[in-house]
Amino acid sequence: MVLRNMVGPEDIDDDLEGEVTEECGKFGQVRRVIIYQERQGEEDDADVIVKIFVEFSEAAHRNRAIQALNNRWFGGRKVAAEVYDQDRFDASDLSA
């Protein structure tokens, strides 16, 4: 799954991956968490959005997490949680 709008680039620290793993672990076994910063243009001052990818060991765990986290408020931000295409994820294509 991918979590969008959970944090901004200024919120990324050494603890974030562990915090996401712990929170998502409430819904099932987490295989890995990837924090991806995507620049929205070539300009030096282009906005950067943060996507957090969470891979679960089972689709049922992912579905529970999406149900619980989608539209939830976190640090003043409304989180969007959705399924991410597994083939793209496996190919390290995190751009969608």
C-alpha cells in the first residue's frame, strides 16, 4: 500500500520508518517500509511530496490497514491510504 500526505519532507527523521512499521504492524506482518521523496519538477524550489510504501505479508493485512488509515488525520494532515500496484512496486517504480 502507499500512504500519501502522512508527512512532509521536513518530518522525515531516523525514527519514521520504525514508527510506520510499528503502527502498520497492528494490522499484520509488515515486510518492509520505503519512504520515498518525489520532486514535483526540475526546479530547485519544486515541491517535494512524500510517499510511504508499506508491504505486508498478506493482502488481508494490507486491506485492514487501508481501511483503518485512509482519511485518518495524522499530525494535522489527512492521510490517503491505497493499494499500490505490486508489479510496479517490485520493479522499484514508485512514481505512480
